[in-house]
Amino acid sequence: MSEVEKVQKKKKLIRPRGKRGGIKHSKRKTPSHKHAVAIAKYHALEKKIARCTDEAERATLLAEQQESGGLSNYQDQSTTGGSVIRGGESAKWCAQVLKEILSPDTKIRLLDVGGIAGTAYEKYKWIEATYVDLNPRAPHVHQSDFFDWPVPSAAERYDVVGLSLVLNFVGDLAKRGEMLLHAHQYLRPRGYVYLVLPLACVNNSRYMTHDHLRAIIESAGYDVVRQDDSARLTRWLIQQRKPKRTKSGDSPLDTVRRKYYDGTVFKKQELVAGAQRNNFCIRLS
């Protein structure tokens, strides 16, 4: 055997790095990818439904959403695999920050919107959490849309309203802005909102950046107390500002607008170009 043939034979026995087969190196779609596809499909349909004005088309979109498993399937995909929508990580950060900025013996009343199973804050005994969700997975989680949840009396309001991975679920862009204003009605004076979004909503969107989100938050009547990004999430603890002295409006939300909103209009406007960027946006007006 010639020297050339020996070298060629030897080379054939060497398996290049990263070509070893198995799920780690497979080109097939991984389970986490399937979760992401299912979540993205649900969000896409939710946005179409929110924009749709034709009743027949709306019914078709709703049927397609249900055929894909509906909200239950979305929640299943969101709480399995490597999804960003796993409550423990974000709840832990919120609890740690509250401990740092409040007195050690402070008891907290918290409204967790989108609580699903109602377990995010159970190990923090100093936090009294009330959980609401559109499709609850536990008997102690109240079934309700946030906009339909009764506004408590002044004495029963919350120290914190948790909007963890909730705004990105809402298909109507204007409703996302309204949700920030709506939260004021549930807070004790100078209370907090805990806002969590997938990190891609601010660092990979055509219509959103960290600075733009901060501007929306401040315009809606809050100060940013603490902001932090993890590998998958962007987390914001924001505090209600002192209300402006004003007359009551025609509706509770109108009253909130007069008290806290500074009137700046935020439209769907491209901030960062890029074909691979997503379309996450919050409108406020």
C-alpha cells in the first residue's frame, strides 16, 4: 500500500467534530424547536384575530386556533422544554428585588396575571399572591381576563401587579398599552408592576428597543426601579408615580389616563431594520 493510500484510509476513520449523530447533532427539529413553532403559531393567529373585523373570517381563525389545541396547547408548550415562559425564574427575580428595596418584615399583596397553575410565588411566605388566568390549571387560580377582574376597594388593593409574559400574549397592540394603564387601578399608592417579556421582544424587534420600552413605561405613569435581562427574559420592576391632580373621567380607565398618562402617542413605527427581526410592538395613545 502506498503512502498516499495509507493517509487517505486513515482520514476516513476520523469523524469531524459536530457530525456525530444523535439528537445533539441531528438536523431534525428538536422538541424545544417544536414548542417555539407552536407558540409562534398561536401568537400569529392571536394577532390576526385581534385585527380582524369580518365575523366570518374571525370565526375561521378561531376555528384554526382551536384545531391547533387552543389556549390549553399554548400553555402546555409554554411550560415544557426550554420555553422562556417558565414562571420560576421570573418570580425568583421579583422576590429578590422586593426584598432588597423594601423593609425586611414587609408583607406583600401581589396580583399575578396569567398565573396558570398558581405556583410561582408559593414558596415566598411573605408574599400573599392572588392568581388569575384565562385558562387556569389549578382550583385556586381564578378564571378571568385581567380587564374583567374586579377593581378592589382602596383598602384591598395590591402592592404589586405581576404582568409576567402577559403583554406579549395579547394580540391587540393597543390593548398592550392599555394593560399598563389598567394596572394602576389595582395598585396601592406608589405600588409596583412587575413586567416580564421574552428578551427577543426588545432586542430583536423592528418596533421595540430597551429605550423605547422605557419611554412607554414612563409615559404610562411609572418609574423604572430595576431592570435586568437574563438569557431569555427582560425583567422590569416599575413603580407607580404620584398621580396628577385632575377631575375624574367618564370611565375608570379614562380617569387613570388623566391621572398618570402624559399623553405621548406611541405608534407602530420601525425603529430597527432587519429581515430577521420580529414584529413585537406596544401602542399607547
